[in-house]
Amino acid sequence: MKRLVLIDGNSLLYRAYYATAYSGNLMKTTKGVTTNALYAFTVMMMRVLEEYSFSHICVAFDAQTPTFRHQVYTGYKAGRRPTPPELIEQFPLSRKLLESLNIPYYELDHYEADDIIGTLAKRAQEEAFDAIDVITGDQDLLQLVSDKVTVHLTKRGLTEIEAFTPEKVKEVYGINPKQVIDLKGLMGDNSDNIPGIPGIGPKTAMKLVAEYGTVENLIAHIDSFSGKLKERLEEHKDLALLSKKLATITQEAPLTIELDELTYRPFHYETVLRFFNEYE
């Protein structure tokens, strides 16, 4: 059975850091190397290896360069609090961990982990993989859900996970997975500084998308509205289209990695033990 697991590395690393930084006393080795995120990320990766059945695997990371979305909208992701330096120090350690576990990872300048995951998920479906599992804390990836793609949203590390199939997306949001980008187009996304239409929240956005299907179709029917809602739609329709574009995960990123390179080969115990001992 050909089954691909795709992991949103940045999402899980940030969760790993903040889940173990609440006390203010970060884990460190005797040499002073901060390891709190590394430790929790290791626990997450070991759970994946133990609990998921797969033939191929990849951890996708954001490249530390502006993305093509910043070219479209300079305010994209503006206002985010800076990444703690103690977490930045652990980014390269997470790669070393994955190397010791024989887990392939990948990043690409000017693209986000979401785009890598979206592109690999599309390729796997085209190459007749039986199933694709995406592990993330980012709801944006729900747009990738299909009959073969299940998105597993983390709530608390990997101890609480909610699996989203097309039926689950419909049950929770009242829309199909492809319409997640239309939802973001209307209500925006504060975490990424995607503006959306001011004054339209999740409930209204879900209702409008369920009724009109797409942002474009909604705009085409503005005259059927009245009052404040009509004013907002008319004034900010361009923002809605921009927001939808920003929220759309590309599935055509120019990856230089092939699916065959993601075949999982079990790790060597001694290699992992050396890594564990080095970082205590």
C-alpha cells in the first residue's frame, strides 16, 4: 500500500516550543543548548513513526525568505510577534533529528510548507497513491482534503488530533474543502494578516459561502443584498479576491524532490541513540 504522510514542520515546531515554554524555564543541556522544542518535536515524530502506517514520509518547512504572497500583498503575515531566538536556535537541531530518524524533509525558497505539502499531495494522487495523511495545526490545509487526502489537525501536540475527511469538513463548516479559500476570502485570517472583508465574521462567511459557493459568485450577486452588508461587499470586494488568492495553497510549486525520494527506510538505533545522548 502506497501511503504518504506529510508533516507541517513549522506548525509542529511552534506548537512544541510554546507547549513547553509556559513555565519560563526552558529545557537546556548541560552545555547550555536549549532543547524544549526539540524534545517535544521528537516526541511528536516518534508518535508518527509508532502510530501511523505509511510507505513514504516528508516534513515540510517554511524557507526563511519572503514568499510569492509577499509580492502580492506586502502586509502578508505582518504584525506577527518575532520568533523567539531560543526557538530559532532549535530549527537546525530539528533537521538533525529528522536525519537521525531517516525522515526526509524539504524546504523551498519563496514558498511555504503549505505549498510543498499541497504540491506533494497532488503528485501523490496523480501517481495513484492509496492515501495521503497531512499532519498540521494550520486550518488552511483543510482545502487539500479529498477522498484520498485526510488532514489531521493537532490540538495538543499529537495527543489530541481531529481527522478531517470531506464529510468532516462539511459537518464542521457547512462547506466543501475547496471552499475553505472562499471562507478565508470573506472573513480573513488574523494569524496571517489576511484582511478579508471588515465586519464579516466566521458565521456570516460560512453562511454566504454555503449559499453562493465562491467569492466570485457572491460578488456577481451583490445587488441581491441590501444595507450594511451590501455596502461592505461593494466597498471591499477587491480585498475579498485578494484574500482568497493569499489563502490559496499552490499545488504547482517547482519542487526539486521526487516522491521516490520520500520512501521511508527505518532508522538505525545507534544513530538515534547518539543524537539523543548528545542533546540529553
